[in-house]
Amino acid sequence: MTEVSDGAVELVRVIRGDRVESVHRGHAVICDGTGAVVEAWGDPAAVIYPRSSCKMIQALPLLESGAGRDLTDRQVALACASHQGAAIHTEAVSAWLSDLGLSEPDLRCGTHMPYADDAKSALIRAGEAPCQLHNNCSGKHAGFLTLSKHLGGGPDYVEIDHPVQIAVRRAFEEVTGMDSPGYGIDGCSAPNFATRLDALGAAMGRFAAAREGGGTRADAMARLTQAMGAAPELVAGEGRACTDLMRAMGGRVAVKTGAEAVFVAIVPGLDRGVALKIVDGGTRAAEATIAALLVRLGVLDAAAPVARRLMEGPIANCRGTVTGRYEVALA
């Protein structure tokens, strides 16, 4: 694998004809249940923003505080979601807010068109604009509002000095095992705390090793992992890599993508956590690499349709002619 100056290594090649047309480089780690690095590619100490890949960490205070005591497992899964904005998602978030005595304007995530084609088409046909319920992070924000109500916080729960974000930062630094060197503002307006890639992988390893009955944090980690695996359609949506991968693994493994090509996996059966970052932000490379690492761990069948689609392609043009393929370069 070819090294570059930032320590990243070649992880995915894009082949057209008999030539390598593009190369994606990045970093990846596999950690055990204690947080120790078992395998690594590139620079494990690379500092990244985990973006939406860390939503299960951001949801820890929701459960640990007791604020989420009465939530269903499907609501817990939604708190970890980057969803499609389909009816299954928007209706569930709307009902959750109603249970809190709140409504869509209480969200602070902003609006964008839903990712689900049918939901997008329905809005266009009706001449309507999307609302915050369609935001892929609205489930996470419903969780933030639940915690905020429990803590007696004010309405602007995305502010860095709000009790919700103070609790999130504390949990984030505890499970990653390091102080965050800073934060950026995520697409949904919440703070996103930077960390090293190996620290993010260590957090996923600790999630993987958590078992019910192991204490407040272990109980919360185990429930979040189980809820994600049990409702993959809520965590992402139809046709999305997260949903398809979790279904292919029978819900035994939780996976979560983040913007700018971050991906994590929690593998309880092996007490393993995975984290990766593609330096150019290429989603196709992040999806190919996470699939390959799951195959490497023996929890995803290399012949499964989603594994072949993500790791190999094929790449086709507008006429359906196969023009190329992907090649994962993990040594």
C-alpha cells in the first residue's frame, strides 16, 4: 500500500477498463473490547471529526440520565439515525415530539429535502417545502430534546454551553478515552467533537464489549447497539449501506456512517470496534472499506449482494453498460 505525506494509505481503487482511474486513501482501525488497536491501516492517530458516525455516543446521556427510560427501542434507534426522511421516519419523530408536548418548530436541526425519492417526489408534487422532520438528524434531535427536558435546559439545546452538549462532550471524551482537541458545527447545527481515529475505534470496541447488567454505561451501550441492529430501516433507510449491511448480518452488528466518509462498526460477538476515514471524503470508498473490514472480521459474507455491490460494483453507465469496478486495497 502506498504511503502519502499525511500517513494515509491506499484503500480503494476505481478501475475503468484495465486502468486505475481513481484512488481513495485513508485510515482504518480495528480495536478490541478494551480499546486497544488490533489492526491498523494508515495513521491511527489521525484527528478527525466523526460526524454522524458517533450518534450512538451522543445518545449515551439520553439513556444514562434516565431521560430515555420510557423510550421504545425504535425511538432509541432513531436517536442514532441519519435517516431518509421517509414517512416511517418523519411520522415516528413527529409522534415522539408530541409525546414530549413539543412539535417540529422546537427542533434546531434545520431543513433539507428528504433523501427518500418517494418523500421528495410527494413534496414536489404537492408544491410543499420540507420541514425539520425531514432532516436526517431529526431523530437525534428528538433525543436531545428529551434529554433537555429532563435536565431542565433551555430551548437552544445545540449551543456548546447547553447542559445537553456538556453531557454529550463528557460522555464522548470518556468513551473515546481522550480530551477532544476541539469541535466543529455539524450539518444539523450540533457540535461535533474531534478525536483521533484510534480513539473512535476504541469507543466502538467498548460498545462491542458492553453487556446488559454491567452498570449504567454498559447497559446504555448495549441497548443502543441492539436497537440499531434490530431496526436498520430506521437508522438509515431503503437502499442505504448502513441498513443493507445490518440486514445482511442479521442485526448482530451495528454500523453507522458519517459525512465526509467516516464509518464505524460495533461487533459484539467478537468484542471488536471498527473506525475508518477516507481523506478525500468519498462515500463510495468508505462504504467499500467498511464492507471489506466486516468481511475480514468474518461477520459479513463476501458473497452477500450488499458486500459485492459495495466492494466491487460493478460501475455502469447510463445505458447499463458495465464500465468499471471497485477494488479494495486492504493488505
